[in-house]
Amino acid sequence: MTVKVPRGGRVLFIGDSITDAGRDKSRENHLGSGYAMMAAAWFTAANPEHHATFLNRGVSGDRVRDLVRRWESDCLELGPDVVSILIGINDTWRRYSDGEATPIDEFERDYRRMLVSVREELDADLVLVEPFLIPVNEDQQAWRADLGPKVDVIRRLAREFGASCLAVESDFIRPGVPTSVWTDDGVHLTQAGHALLAQRWLSVVLPG
């Protein structure tokens, strides 16, 4: 399912460190150095007459519970026409690094709360980017037991709310291509990884 950015529309990228990508939080319109910046730049270069505005509100380390707490100020008050969400990998990572699991019912409750507010208060179009894992060691393979059900929740919510659901993990798993091309730790992306994610995002987000 594709999403159309209206002429002069506002697009919001929001999520965790993959979206944050080192953005300067003292500058309202700073997009960081990752896929959000790349996607915005390519969209604008291809459609300079469209006059779309792009905002980044990624925050490194966020879980879905953190994102829902700042949803009012970092999403609703900005009035975007398109909301692109990438969240969830930290909910899995913390279980294995710190023993802080996010129960699946809590994950779904908080994620649903954000989508309901978008529909009721903004009527914006939604892009839900599935959290992904590019394992760099055997230990990370075990993370799929936790991450898989959370991805299933996002897919189900995407259908329920009529959102575009963007699955990208398989794009990073390629025979003969080392994972180091895309990531150093299985989660955070290299510049090539961000570029690939930006390309995939632009395949579902088009000028309206």
C-alpha cells in the first residue's frame, strides 16, 4: 500500500536511534544523517515543486513505552500529514541485554494508542516500518523469539488502521553479502544500510 504526501504537506519520521541518526535536537528541522535525511533529500530532489516539509523526532534508546509518553508533543502537536514510525527493536534488545522485557500485550496497547490518536486527531496517513534484526552472531538469533510476535502485532495493526506496512529485514539478508555492509551490531545501520532503508521507504511514499 502506498502513501501520498500532499503538496506542501508535512512528513514526520519518529522512532528510536535508527531514525534519530545523530540529529541535532536543538535544531527543529535537523534530520540527522540516516535514512530520514536521505529519504527527504531524494524526495525533494525528485519533486522540488512539491514543497513538502520533513521532520525527525527519533530518540535513541526509545521503546514503544517511551514513544507513547512523548507522542503528544513530538507527533500530534506538529500536525503532520504523514507519520512514519519505526519502533520496537529496543523492546526486544533490552530483554536480552538488561532483562527488561516488554510484554506483548503492553507493546500492542501502546502502539495502538498512538495509531488511534493519529486517526482521531490528525487523520494523517501512516507508514509503519517493521523493526528488523540483521544478526551478527549466534546470540542474536535467539532475539527472533521476542521480536517476531511484535512484528506480527505491527502487521495486524497496519491492516486494522489502513497503514502502509514496510517490511525491510529480508532486504538486508542476502547470500554472499556480509552483514557488515549493512550493520556493525545487528541493529544500527551503516550509511549503506540507511541508504537501502531510504530507498525502500521511497517505494511506498509518493507525491500526492
